[in-house]
Amino acid sequence: MRILVTGREGQVAQALVALNGNSAEVVAVGRPDLDITQAQSVRGIVAELKPDIVVNAAAYTAVDRAESDEALAFLVNRDGARNVATVAVEYGLPVIHISTDYVFDGLGMERYREDDPTGPQGVYGRSKLEGERAVAAANPAHAILRTAWVYGPFGQNFLKTMLRLAGDRDVVRVVGDQHGTPTYAPDIAEGILAVAHRLQARDPNAQGIFHMVADGETTWAGFAEEIFARSAERGGPSAQVEPISTREYPTPAKRPANSRLDTARFVRDIGHRLPDWRSGVVRCLDALERASAR
């Protein structure tokens, strides 16, 4: 099975490429070779590479900047997603689209299920929700995977930021009233492969919207504490965490207070469960340690 992944530089795309050869050939393409905002660009790459399935991991993810850059956010997250799904269906290909917890308002008290009402609170969330709808309308053979709090050894993310801050200070102030599940990018990649195999087999249970995050839950402050504890065990940077409220850390875009996603449907219909979020922290630190030793 050959998988074409859009958004070559993203954390999920790089994690998928790292799995190349396990059970699929993964080819990631990004700008300038592939611009998802241009349908003809997508069409040319699909015609050239002849994939069996397309994964749209390209996205405008600058959550705060999106508030003042709405046109570009919608161009990429809605129109670009539509282009990928439309070209895929032209070639008779299934599409996997990566989405986000930001499609919900974050005000609920329980884990969000796939059929719960959406209500994005900012431009980024609205653009991603419109992208979901565009993909579903364009290509019946679709799987939309909502994930959250993504981090990994590739690119910039919360874990790397915490390690950097711990190198400069003894105490780090981190928001402690937003709840969710840190999800390791390589675990997301494994989950995508599980979905891809089922879509290629035309399994109808693999179509639709799924929530795909790691097991367990915490807060951003709890995530930071786990990072520092595991880093300290190996002699790496560590700091004390001072939990603060969202009100004490204002941002242009409103963050969901509750980003917890219910993964029961994914486990039942795909037959795959992502590991506990804490194991991802250990494996990410291991990966960063190996990379620095090279």
C-alpha cells in the first residue's frame, strides 16, 4: 500500500514517514511541490505518485495567528482539505483527514463523543470544522480523525518548549485548568496506518469521524510535571511547575477548557488503541536523546 501524505514538515507527516516500510510505503510531499490550496497541484502529485490512499496532514495550525489571518486559515483548512478529498475521489481513492478537538467549545464536563454538538470558539476551530464538512461532502470514502495536544520528536511542540524553559529557569508557570490528553505523534501515525489498512479493504466501519488520542488525561501543568520528572530521571533539564489559571495566561484565541475526547468508537471499529499518554513522554525523551547523540 502506498500512502501519500500532505504537509511534509508537520509532526504527524514526519512520524508517518518514520514508519515507512513497516506495512506501507509512505511518501510525504509539501510545498512548493504540493500546495493543497491549488487543486491542480494536488492532482499532479496524485497522478505522478499513484497512491492507494491519501492522508491530509497539511493544516494551518497557528491557533493565535489565525484570529487575525482568517482568510488564510480557511484557505488551507477548508478549501485545501476540500481539494485533497475531491482529487482523491477523482482517482477512486479513500482520504484520511486529520482534525482537532478545537471543533468543540470545550465547555462540556464529559469526554466529547463524535456525535456531540460542535461549537468552535475561534477561527482555527471554525476553519477545521469547515474542513471536516468539506471532506465528508467531497469524498464518501473518508475517515476524519480528531486528535489533540500533539507532540513528538519532530518540529516545535509543548514538550520541547518545556525542556527549553527548564534550561533557563527553576520555576515554570503552566496553565492548570485546561484538561486533555497529550498524544505522541508516532502513536498517531500508527493509528493512521490502522485506519488506512481498513479503508483500503473497503471496510465501511472505517469511514466517518473518529476520535483518536492517547489513553488517560491530564492538564497542561500535569503534562509539564510528567515531562520534568521523566527528564530528571535521565539527568536532563527539569523545573518546578507552578499551575496557573487560563485567565492568568491570556491568548488571542480562546483555548478549550475541556479537550478530552472519547475514543470508544475508534477502539471498537478500528480495533486499535493508542497507549497511555505517559508512555509517549518517555519514548519522546528517548528519541530526543538518541537524536542528540548522533
